[in-house]
Amino acid sequence: MFQNIFKEIIHDRTFVVVLLIFAVLSIALAVATAAQISPSDLQLPIRYSSFGVTNFYRDKWYYLISFAAIGIVIFVLHTLIAARLYAQKSRQLAIAFVWLGIGLIITSYFTVFALFKVVSLSQ
């Protein structure tokens, strides 16, 4: 089933270009995030809440690896869903869904690097 969808997608130049942009941004997010992770024995502030007893909640450094993986997970899942939309619904809906994923990756950039600013304050 995916082989037929893949053959259709390969011939659609616009869809392939949008997917390539999405792939480059996702891989760049994963690499940039992984490059900023540094192992240490310190407990790093991971999240902030004004509702708890403490405002900053702390965790080990390897919690940050999940932020490096989120770009790849978003790319894989959005690409599979977009391919399914391309085959069953319409080309325009699939392209719009990939652009939505690109917006999600850009939002993830801002979120991840804001988190790393907070982490850098404690080191």
C-alpha cells in the first residue's frame, strides 16, 4: 500500500520539496539540540510552575535527550499521516498538513532553546 503511495508522491515535485524542507528542519532541530546537551552530575531545572511548592522542577541531564528526539518523531509521524492524506483525501490537504508540521518544528526550536537558556543559568 505504501509503495503505491510512495510512487505517487515521488512524481509530485511540490510535495517532495515541502517534505525535504520539513526533513532538513527536523534534522537540524535534533542535531542542534543534541549538540547543546552536556552530561553533568547537576540536577538541571527542567520546567517551571507557579502552582507547586517549588517553582523550578529539576531532573537529570539525560531528560534533555527527549527534546533532541522530538524533531525526528514529529517528522516521521507527520510524514506518514501526510502520505495517507495524499492518497485518500487530497494533495492540498497533505501539503497543508506538512506545513503545519513545519510550524510545529519552528515552535519546537523556540521552546527547546528557551529551555536551554534556563538550563544554562544553573550550570
